[in-house]
Amino acid sequence: MSRVWEIPVHDSTRVRDVRVAAREASALAALDRDRTAAAELVGTELATNLLKHAGGGRMVLNLVDGPDAGAPSVQLCSLDHGPGMADVGAALRDGYSTVEASLGAGLGSCRRTANAFRLYSAAGRGTVATARIDRAPVRRTAADDTMPVGGITVALGQAADSGDAWGWARSGSLLTLLLADGLGHGGKAAHASTAAVEELHRAGHLPPVELLRRLNETLRRTRGAAVAVAQVDTDRLELRFAGVGNIGARLRTADGWTSLVSHPGIVGAYFPAQVPLRRAPWGPDGLLVLHSDGLPSRWSPPDDRRLLTHDPTVVAATVLRDAGSPARPVRDDTSVAVLAPDRRTSAHDSRL
């Protein structure tokens, strides 16, 4: 699912562009008319808020693995470096507004309409909002729609296709996250990374090294990719990691951040004879960030404890936002994927 819609929002004409992108993404995800309307509404509200409250920002739309196997969802992310929100809880209540002549129902309507809606804001640093629109209607009685994985993908030069892709699969007690960076850019790179994610859906039960070897055979029909696999055994509370190529990985535990190193090579072309497997305990403080080399090599992991306990999609989008700027635009396709323990995040993350 390499299709990307990235839209800078700095004037009112781009709000329509976001709405059109939401409609296009919904069509590719095979959403029905009602869920398509939901995606358009959420996109319009988030883009409008960027103009009203943040002085502009950008919208990123991706197709992602939803909670139902084989059914993609539309993910909408709003990123800005604006003043931030003083009271997130108040901003999500209907009728709240800091702008005259506003109904103040924008974020509240997003929360009701999306299958999952999350918001993170820090004073002076900006706001990240993420929404997921599934094929299924909103489950009004669901306690929480939070998933333990999340990610975001952008393409070099705001191209339509990214050479990066990420996906996840669950098999019994195993939860597997994969991030692939197809060689080069454009359609052929996207074909390689998408093939890796599709194979993950068929073989998510395999241990990381075995899965990489299987991917090596699958990707021989493509130009190849750098691939990293992280797998959590929720029964044994253990994380297993293996990677081939230039996928970065940072693991946070109670002791702080550490890097997990992939082995040099290319899956589907120059596969190493031996692939090291890294094991680590996986507890309630665990957090794993995978990223392609589009992220600056010296990016700093977040240190805001409030962010670190947020939904994984919010963490991924915030890492992407804070690693770049208009003065330092991304120089490659870029993906960030995050794996976290199963948990509720905070009151304003969940659907009540």
C-alpha cells in the first residue's frame, strides 16, 4: 500500500485538495459511500483547523492495514508546528472554539466519525492529529480501537507512490511488524516494498530470520528492498528483531533508548549468509521505532513521556514531523513505524 497523498495546507484552496484526496483514498480502500463521506469530513475538518489555528501545516493520507485482516483503512494525519493546544480535552468537546464565528464542532465531529481518532499537542511545538476510517462503521460501544502498531509514509517530492511500505500481522501470541524500503524510488521500488508486506500477511507466523529468508525468495522478482522485521511474543514478553539493509531501529525500555542494527545486504538480491537475531525483554515500557533512511541519520528519539505513552500512529507521525522542516525537507521516501505494548493510551485517544 504505497500510495501516498501529501498536501501542504497554507491557503483555503488546499482544503478542497485534501477532500479530493480523501475521496480517492477511500475508493482504493473500497469504502462504501458512508465511510467515504466520513473520510472527506475528517479531512476537511483537519485541513481547516490547520489554517485556523496553526498558520498552516500538512496533511498526509495513507492506506494502512486496518483491524480486519485484508481490509485496508484510510489514515489521515495532520501535522503542524503551530502554537499547540492549551487544553486538548476541551478542544475535543462540541461547541468549543477559539475562533469567532466558528461552530467549534470540528474535532468533536472527527472523533465521532472516525473509527479511531487521536490528538497530541504540545505548547509551542505544534499538534499532530491522526484518524483512521475503516470499512466497518464506528462501533459506538467499543471500549477502544487502539492498535499496538502504527506508522506513516511519505514520498520523495510528494510523489504519488512511495518506495517504502510497512505492515503488520498477528498469529496467535505473535505480533509482527515489518518495514521495507524498495531500492530507488517510484513504481518499481513501491512494487518491491508492497510485495514484502503482502508476503508478511501470508507468513507472519514465521520467526524473523525465517521470514526474511522467505522474503528474499519472493523479492527476487523485484529490484529488492531493505527490510526489517520486529516480532513480539506476547506470551513470553520478548521482542525479536532482524533486519537486512538500511532500516533504522530504536528500542526504548525502562533504561532508555538503544539502537538495533540491521545486517548489510539487499533482500531479493544480496542476501547475507547469516542474519543476526536480536532478542530483548518486552514490557509495559517498551516502544520500538522502525524507520527508512529518509529520516535524517541523527534524528533524536522523543523524550516527552506523554508522547511515548500515546498511540503508535501519533508517535510515528510526530517523529516524522519533528525530524524534518521546510528548511530541511526529506531527501528520500520516508516511513516511520512504531510498535508498542497493547494498552489504552489516554482518555482523549479512545472512542467513548
